[in-house]
Amino acid sequence: MMRCVALIPAAGTGSRVGDECPKQYLTLLGKPMLAYSIEVLINHPRIATVFVVVAPEDSWFERFNWSEFGSELQVVRVGGATRSKSVTRGLKAMGDAVSPDDWVLVHDAARPCLSNTLLDRLIAGIGEDDVGGLLACRIADTIKSADTHHRVIETRSRHGLWGAQTPQMFRRGLLERALSAVDSEEITDDASAVEQLGYQPLLIESEVENLKVTYAGDLRLAQTILESRRDNQ
């Protein structure tokens, strides 16, 4: 049985949400948003450890009580200026605790609505795939290209287009090799780095509820989703 760990890069500031507090620490139903990502990953029977990468100067993490997660939660203060730098440094900080052949599930701190069902689907769908893969949704909307004045330049076919989500699941060795070979300023997800080595990650169909909180409206939508789940328990 393959061994899995999770890594959550949480060193960003999330300024587009419009709050002085980094968005991963914004309150959702009485808990910091980051807690939801940690909780679903740490409670999954296939995931041994959850590594959270925060910035060295982070003064927010200790303001919250994380004791419920015990020793399976490992916090490393090595976050960088970009997401890929935080992931790269987080992988290095794992040391000998994680082998090159172990699977690493990299998940956004700002995706609090990841469900156990989707996590099961991803892990089962990847199985022992030679490359790895990620959760993603088929694009349903018509795609427009625009100029700097927000005027439409072109309407593009959405055929074959998917919106990438997280977790993104790759073996530690491959992920380290991929991230070391790319410009961290140009990479917005881990799969892109793996693709640049010539691999084709597997897409595992996800759901729109696994949204990323980027703007204030996303925060309200995430709260609605989490409230609905709580009420249905």
C-alpha cells in the first residue's frame, strides 16, 4: 500500500480578499480557514502526516489552538515568497521522514471545502500511477480572451479544458525534481512543473464546491457550503 503525506503551503498574504489578516487565518464558522484543510487531510486513514509550511515571520499561527491535531501535524517555518518556493522548501524540510517514492498531496490552505469523498476519489484514482495527478473540474463556461480594457479579443473553445484544483498528488522525488527545474515565478501549481519535465498528470474529476477562496465573495460561498455540511451531519 502506497504511503501518503500532505503538504499545505500557507505562507501567502491573500491580499485580494480585502482583509489585513492573511486569508488562511480568516474565521469560518468559528475556526481559521486553514483548520478545515488540515482537518480533512489529517483525518484521512491513508495520510500519515500533514506538513504546514508557514512564513518564518508568521505571527498568526500561534494565535490559534491546533492541539487537537496532535503530532500528525508538523509545522515548518520555511515558507517563501511564492507558492512553489514554499512547496520546495517544505519538501526539503520533510527530511528522511518521507522517502522519494512516498506520495505527497499538496493542498491549498485556501480550499477549505475539500471533502473526504473527493480525497478518497483522488487517492483511489491515482493508485500507483507512474506520474500522479490532481483534482480538476471540466470548464462549463464559455471562455473569452480580453485585452487590457476588458474588451473581448476572442472566444475560445472549452473542449478539453479543465480547471485545476488541489490536492495535487505526486511522488516526493518527482515533485522535487520538477520544482527544481522551473522558474518559481512562472509556476502557479505543482502539476505545471511536472508537465515541463514532459510528463502528463492524470486529471481526477472534482466538484465546484472544492473552491479556492480568492475574493471576498468566495469566503461567503465557502461559509455557505460548510454550514450546509454541518447542518446535514
